[in-house]
Amino acid sequence: MTSTRLPDSLIPTLPGSAYTDPGIFAQEQEHIFEMMWFCVARSSDLATPGAFRTVDVGRESILVTRARDTSIRAYFNVCRHRGARLCTDEAGEVRRAFQCPYHAWTYDLDGKLVAAPNLTRMPDVGRTEYGLVGVAAREWLGYVWVCLAENPPSFEKDVIGAVVERLGDVESIEHYDIANLSVGRRIVYDVKANWKLIVENFMECYHCATIHPELTEVLPEFADGYAAQYYVGHGAQFGAEVRGFTVDGSAGLDRIPGVSEDQDRRYYAITVKPQVFVNLVPDHVIFHRMYPMAHDRTVVECDWLYLPHVVASGKDVRRSVELFDRVNRQDFEACERTQPGMSSRLYAKGGVLVPSEHHIGAFHAWVNERLGTRRPE
Ligand code: FES
Ligand SMILES: [Fe+2]
């Protein structure tokens, strides 16, 4: 076989199998999603003790809840008796305990085994030892993040560090006070594409002029194809005639008070690997979490966050939501169009990245490094 040398302008992508092989997806679950901090829920979805949500993280089901002391808790959603799934509902609320539907072992919100048939006749069974097994959990930006690793990596370095790497400092995101914004709208997209295609799409803007007419109208510099994530601290400026980040450029909602003059009339996009994208604009924040379900399926949950009084007063956020909802649909359609090509023999060795996409090469190198694989020369 002759190896063809690429022109200097082009660098290779991952091979097609990286997007189609269930075995590679299983490795990603083990080495990426089960090892890193993974964003599972909005804190306000777990507002009170006993509110819960179940989420698949890698190959595990995780039960996330709030204890009596209001701290966030995450447990393997597996009964310690004979392994039944403790909670089958995606979300809900218990008064004070989780009871297994099989033989009624019952765990309090701290995970302790508090009741079971005949438990008093088994005094040697430790209530904590046979309690639910916890995983690391914490809250940041009003979201719950969990980590299944036995020794979780530094949250400061991996999660906060990713934001700092993009914006230059942590204060820049603090200005948006994301933890105290309210969810004005949530849309869940079921995307028939590998999670990496969605990350790659989010990282580049080479496609913006082709598929995002509304977005390039609001952010004219996107028409040149240079992604907002390309330069540290850079936010794409609104067009001169644009009044707000809305589908028709009409005025947005009330500006978040902490947003600085430099940040006003600008759009910032941030990727927090492996599954979070955040968009910052002066009057709202768009927060995406991806839930990779299979090698060819990813559920994306997206929140539009506004100042609490904007949501409480029932202000019309439709034009505001519609802009990025359209962008999402345009992007996910492109990802779904790409997924079948990944299994073509033509793509066995992958495709190419143009200069404005070269930073995606760093993402590919990162995936390979996590999986311990090296690209064949
Ligand atoms: S498996 Fe849960 S109580 Fe038996
Ligand atoms: Fe896009």
C-alpha cells in the first residue's frame, strides 16, 4: 500500500471505526465517561431532599438525590441485596427513603440500609456496609457533576480548568451567575450520531455559513468559518444592527447584571470535555449536556437559562430560544447525515481537517490518549 502524504493544509481525522465500532464505544464508556467528571442534572431538578434523578453514566445507572442536609448525593442504582435496579423512574421524589421493589431493602437518603424484612434478626449486617455505594458528586454552575472513578481527577483542573483555558479566567463565567439563573426552556434532542461527531461539530464553525443562516446573521464573523473557540478569551461580536441574541435579531431579555462591558453583545462558546457545551450571551446561558447512549446515538439535553424574574414573570422567550434551537437542529441534522458515512469503506481511514478545524485534531489526540490507542502511521 502506498501511503499518501497529506497537503500541509490538511490533517487526518479519526478513522471511521471510531464512530461505528461498539467495542470502541465500550472503551470510551470505561475510559472516558466512567473516569471523568460527568454532568448529570440541573441542581434545581433536585431542589429538595428526596428529589431524585437516574442517569446512565458510561455502563452504570447512577441515582442522584439530595440528602436531608441538602447536600447532593450520587449512588450506584443497584440494590446491595441481589442487585435489582433500585429506581427505574428517570426522575421523581421519595419522602425519606428508597425502597427496592424486589425484597424491600430500604435505604435512607444518606444511602444507609435502614430497613429490610427480618433485618432485626440479622444483627451482624452492617447498615453502612450494606448501604448504597456512593460515587463522587458536586455542584458547580447550578449543575450536578458526578465521577465514577475510585480516585476522581481534580474537578478544579478538569472542569473549571477547561473553562479557564477557554475564557482566560474563572471570573469571566462567574459574571453570568449561572447557578442562580432559572430554566426558561429545556429541549431534549435524540440524535442518531456518535457523541464525537457532536463534539467536533460544536468545536468548529467551518459549517456555519452553510447551515446556520440565522446564527451568521446575528454573529457575522461566523460566516468566515473561524470558531468562537479558536482564540482564548474571544467572544464573537453581535452584528451592528442586531439588538439581541434572538432568531430575528430583535431585542433579547434582561441582561444578566454581572456581565461586563467587554462581554456585552458577545457570544462565547465553551466545551467541557467530555459532554458539556456552554454558550454565554448577555441575557442568557445555553447549557448542553450530552448523554452518549450507543456508538450511534446521543441524547442531548439543553437548558436555556434566564434571570429568575424573567422566567417567573412569564416573559416571552420564544424568539430567544428559537435561535439556538434552530442551530441545534441544523447541527444535529448534519451529524446524523455524517454518521452513515462513517461506516463507508471510503471513510475507513477517516477524512481531513482544514486549518480552521485543526484544533479538532487535539480532541482526537485526547480521545486516543484516553483509550491508550495510537493512530497507525
Ligand atoms: S434485590 Fe433489592 S431487596 Fe432484594
Ligand atoms: Fe453549528
